[in-house]
Amino acid sequence: MSQRIALLGCGRMGSAMAAGWLKAADKPEISVYAPRPTPLVSKWVEQGEVMLNPERKPADILVVAVKPQVFGNILDEARPLCDEGTLVISVMAAWSVDRLADALGTRRIVRALPSTPGAVGQGVTLLSCDASVSDGELEQVRALLSPLGWVEGPMAEETLQVAMTISGSGPAYVFHLVEALAAAGVANGLEPELAMRLARRGVIGSGALLAGSDEDAGALREGVTSPKGVTAAALEVFMDDHKGFIPLATKAIAAAVARDQALARGED
């Protein structure tokens, strides 16, 4: 008998997970609960691949994939989807295992925080869970999340809180780096379209090189940098001990961790 999965919320990450489940040899029975289904979800419904907003009853697995600011307002909709036999997988930031347990009445909870490259199978998903979750259940969770890419953990929630600001938020930092490089090119005389194209392709190529190399990032950086060359001149600015990337990134990550802590306290 196939597993019954209730997917509460089906945006980018929820859709990426569901797409992977639908490719499995033993497809689960998927019920999607979303007030405004995307065109992709509507297509799946028309093809009979998933059910949309059916009667709410406990599932084998409940995947909570709504925004953390929204979840507190829809608890009455979420509670009927789980009981003591349901394994809950939450992809929300800010909601700790204890907070979820109080809200849903079960401790069979795994927090799984993905990153947006998971939409193309190249993301990182971080795991943290209650002690009551078995090794077998964790392997089950890993299999369900594998369509999104790499799965890391389980880890303590204190570790998760920092790790998510790197893997989960990290793509935004890289995208902003592309914007910054393009803007710098324009400031130094390049046409905007050319500057953006070069910045974009440069980051894409660098990521591919990093993925395919056994060398660490430092060694790859050194391989590009000739002594007293043009790259070295730029890196002297980027690697400044007081104003460079590392102190700036350290400050940024601290701000992100503080914001997650505020959200966990229920602050807007």
C-alpha cells in the first residue's frame, strides 16, 4: 500500500518535492492543501496525479510547506491532517520542534530546511528532529527530500539556526554578488546587458568548477590569482581585514540569525 502524504502548501519547494515523488516507481498518494493552487498543481489534479483540498484526515506523512508567518493562522486546518501515527516534516524556518509539537500535538517531527536551488535538484536541505524519530524514519525523510538535492543532518536546532543562514539564505547572497559585479562593470564603462551577462556566466561557471573539483575554494581562488596581477588588486579590496567579504559576511550572518530568533519568538 502506497504512503499517504498530505502537502500543506505547494509553492516552489513543495512543488519540487511533489514532482520528485511523482517520478518514483511506487508513487505515494498525495493530497495537496492550497487555497490558490499553481498552474502546475492544477495540471497534476487534471491528470489525476494528486488530489486538491480533499477531506482533511490524518496522513502517514504531513509536509508543512507554508510560510512561517502564515502557519500560526492555519493551525485549525493543519491539526486534522495528523495524529500520533503521522510523521511531520516541516520546511518552515523559525518554528522549532517544541513549538511545532505544542501546536500539532505530536513529537514525531523532522525539521527540513531546503534552499531554492532545490527547485532544480541542486539544493541543500538541513535536518533536525525530535529524539523520538527513528533512524528508519530519518531515512524515509531523506528519500522524500532527495529530489531537492543534498541532504545534511540531523543536527541540533542551535546548529540549524546558523546553518540555514548559509545554505538556505546563501543563494540570495550569491545572486546579489552577481548584481554587485554587474553594477561594478557598468560603473567602469560596460554596457548593462554585457555586464550582467558576464557576471551571471562567471558565477555559473565558477560554481560548476567548484562542484567538479577536489580542491577547496581557497585553492581555486589562488589558481586564478597571479601575484601582483589584476585579480590580486581586486582581492586586496575584497579581502581587507576590516571592510572585506569575511567581516561583512560575519556581520550579515549574525543579523540573519538574530532575525530568525526574533521570528521564533513570534515577532513580526
